[in-house]
Amino acid sequence: MPPERLAYPTAIEAIGLTKDYGEGDGAVHALHGVDVRFEKGRFTAIMGPSGSGKSTLMHTLAGLDSATSGRIMFEGRDLTTLDDKELTLLRRGKIGFVFQSFNLLPMFTAEQNILMPLTLAGAKPDRAWFRLLTATLGLNGRLGHRPAELSGGQQQRVAIARALIAKPSLVFADEPTGNLDSVSSAEVLGFLRRSVDELGQTIVMVTHDAVAASYADRAIVFADGRIIADEPHPSVETMNALLMAERERAAGDRPEAGRARHAR
């Protein structure tokens, strides 16, 4: 582990994490004994081709999917031992989510959408924190607008504020710029970066985009349910090179590629 990473306490950790779908010869091995630690107050990107296991890792870490074996340690508790009710309560208070599709409620204003997690929990908002969030995310002039009256980038910023309003220990972002144009994507990624730098948030983001990964402090590359690279200072060039190398390796492993090489 790089020396600078030792300075950060652990937010969540997977130990020997395995996830299988199905049984017998038809089983799909989505995660193969993954060991990975994510640091508090840091922005980590998880990359990889479709089917690599990156989304499965995030869903399993968040308790949205069960592990086949292994442990997930979060604030001194092994999440794999919790029942559905315990996981729901933990996610409600400790874990935030930002999704590709925003998932805003169309009949409510931006402010009401941001406060929805607290409304559902019967909790009162910390108005100072609300004002800080909305100011940091540039939403103060849009709080009375409904989602249909907001741009895609503004909707995603509302979704980020909603994920942060309960002051979670950890935020998972699943392809948060997947439905946005390049300008809105840069805007949203910049605000995710600021939430780490200025608000002390911990973010784990799944993305297929090397540009998005370059906003992170660290990028992990997945392939075939395993970590194949762990970059402490990801750049667009480095991440594109790693992904290209993985695509070439995967293509070379296909039977038809092997036959073509043999024919030559």
C-alpha cells in the first residue's frame, strides 16, 4: 500500500469478497475473493468493462446485494451478518446514493427532493448544512423548481445534495454522469470533487469514463471479478491505456481470436 494512503482511516473494506450468481456449471462468478479498502475523505473511482464486476462490487458493499462469502467491514460491523431491516436502517443513516437516472420525484420541488431522506425518516433537517450544500452545489436559485424545470446537470446536483443531506459516512455514485452531456458531466464531477475537498465527504464512484475517473484521488480497474490495477493518481491517459490493455487481453482470450492467431 502506498505510504500516503496509510494516513487515511478506513471508510469501508472488503475482505475475501465473493459473489456468485447461480449454481453449478451455469454459475456466474462476479467477484473472486476481492480484498479492497476505501479511505475516508477520499474520492475513489471503480472502472472496468461491462460484466467486469465493478457494479456488483458497489451493490454488495452497499448491502443492496448479498455476498456469497467474505466480509464487508463498515464502522466496526460486518455487513454480511446483518438482516434486511438492519441494512435498511444503516443505509438510511450512513450511506448515500447517487444514480445515473437521478431518481427525483417529479411532483416535488428541488428542495423537497433534497430533504426527502429526512422526511421519510421523520428527522428535522440541519438548516445550516442544507444551506452549505445548496450553496456549494450552486442550487440556491433553483430550489423552488420541479425536476422537469431543471437541466440534467441541475437534476444530478439535486440528487447529490439529496445523497449528502443526512450527512452519510459514505456515498456511492453509480455512473453519475452517464446520462449527461460533456459540459454537465464536468459540472457534476467538479461538485463531487468539491464535496470531498470542502465537505470532507467519502465517495466511491463506478464509471466507464476515464475522464470521470481522473477527478478521483484513486482509480481501481476491474476485470473478470478481480482488481487488475490500482492507480493512486489517475489521469485520463493512464486510465485509457489500462482499459485498452484489458480490452486487448480479453479479445486475445476469445476462442475465435486464438484460432485467427493459429491460422496466421
